[in-house]
Amino acid sequence: MSVQSFQAPASVRQQFDLSGRISIITGGAGFLGRQFAEAVAEMGATPVLFDLSPDALAKAQAETGATYPNCETEQVDITDEASLRSAVDRVLARHKRIDVLINNAALTKYGCDADPEKFFAPFEETSRAVWEQGLEVNLTGTALVCQVVGPIMAAQGAGSIINIGSDVGVISPDQRIYAPDGKGYEGQDFNTPAFYAVSKAGVIHLTKFLATTWADKGVRVNAFSPAGVFRDHEEGFYRMLTSRIPMGRMGAINEYKGAIVFLASDASSFMTGHNLVMDGGRTIW
């Protein structure tokens, strides 16, 4: 009869402590990526920001690095296996291990070079190029990073992978909140593209698949699905969206930091394959 050997730290502070851990964050120079980097750094980890944009990385290094000097950056295309493996090899050369992976990179209109004018097109007018680039970045890119980093963690016998999903990966986007005219958009195209919702649903299920794949290797794989963060949104849209959220508001800029630390740390040591939803209750209606 086998005897259980794992013991979680008795102290709650120790459970949340990330001192000495190395954390890769894809899309790390972006809005949420920077928040996640600050969160793990505050708890003692070394954040390594993976991003495609050298300008965004330089800005992130200057601003995040001012508070957390151990912040590192790597210019990486997560859809290019050679680029990805080279960056991971550089991280390993410096630190010899990778403890946390936060898969946060996602395609935005500003990063879409396939057909940016069609980014917010209605589904029936969706450009195939935008659809394919969205799936390539959001879903295939996430899978590729897991494929490269997961075995490293498995060989270590420990690691935490956090795949960033979305509330619209759980429920369908409510198209009524994007209706133009009378909602403050004056005919302007704006919505949640189909590729985004579909890819985030795929990320959530990929998480479950990988959780069972690596559970016996000490690698935990969870998803975190946030709702939108308030960033000076137009008042009409804000009212429409928040009327569908039980708590009556959007997320605050730094409100997801605690959840990321929980999933990255030993505080969630007996959790894998879970999708942690933080949406003010939106998905329960």
C-alpha cells in the first residue's frame, strides 16, 4: 500500500509564496499580461514576458521593471515553433527551470495583420484570414507553448500552467450589447468576434485534456476565465453589459491578480483541470 508523500505548507502565507519561481507570461507586454507579471513578481517570482512587439516589451520593461527589477523580456512569436523554442532555451540557460506558465497571448485588432478591417465584421462576413489567424494565435499558439514547456515541467516533477480563457468561452457573447446607434457607437463596428469565443472555448477544453495528461508528473493545468476589465468604456456599452452582470459592474484593473497567484502557487496544489471563472456572476444567468 502506497503512502501519500505530498504535504502542502501549513502556513497560508507560505502556500501563496512564489519566491524563487520562474514564470513565463505570453502576451506579457499587453494589458492583462502586465497585471499578471506584477502579481507573480510581488509574491517573489521572476516574471519573463514573452511578446511579439519589441516596442511593447521595451515599455513593459521600463515600467514594470521599475518596480520589479527582476522582470525579464523575450521577443517571441508563439505561433513559430523555432522562435518559441529559442526563447524557452534562453530562459532555461539563465534559470535552469520553469515553474509557472501563464498563456495569456491573444489576437487583438491591433495585432491582426491578416485583414484588420474585417476584425469586427459580422459572422457571415468574417474574413477567413482573420478567423485562421485568431485560431492560430489564441488556440494553436497556446497549445504549442504548452507542448514546449509542459514536458520541461514534467521532467522537473512540478509546474503550474494557467491558460487564459474567457467568460465568452463559457457562454456565447450577447450580441445585443454591441448593437450600434443609441448605444453610443454611432454605427461603429464592435463585437466579440466568433473566432475569439470559439478559440477560448477550445483553450478551456485543451486545459482539461492536458490536466489529465500530466497530472501524474506533478504538472497542474488550469484555466482562468475573466470577464472584461473596465478601461473607460463608452457609457452606453457599459450600461448594456453591466445590466447582464449580477454584480452590476465590470472587472477592475488589478482585480485578477489574486486569482493568478492562487493558481500559480501551492495554494491551489490539489487543483487541476479546473476553469476558474471570475466574471461578477455573468455566466450564472
